[in-house]
Amino acid sequence: MTLTREKFALYQRFGGDLDARTRAAPDTRTLLSDEEWAMIDDLRMQIAVVRSGHASEAFATTVRQRLDEIADADLRAALWDSR
């Protein structure tokens, strides 16, 4: 499974609120699964910790490796740039 910029755009469309997406557009689960949604949530939180300077170098390296494994280049850039 690869996370893409398009999947992130869907996530952003609902402001990261999975419940809102489930109520308003349950059919979008075929485009972005709940598991992928949770992965984006986790990555955003982990990136925020790294950006804040409160992460160890080992944690930062692990986050970057995970991003490389599950996200395409466009999404990696979008996630690092998003707040």
C-alpha cells in the first residue's frame, strides 16, 4: 500500500476528521481506507514531533524511513510542509 498526494488531499478535505468523512462520504473508503487514514494521522503527529526538535535522531530517522516505505515523493513533501 502506498500513500499518495491524492489520498492526502482526501484526508485534508475532511480536515483529518475520520468521523466527518464516514458520515458525509462513506463511499470514499474505497479511495482511502481507514487504515491509510490512521497512517496519515500517525505520520503527521510523528513529523510534528521531529519538526519541534523534541525527537531523538533515531526517532527522526525511523520516521523518514517509514515515510520512504509507504508514501510517494509528492506526499512526503506535502506532509513535511503541512502543519
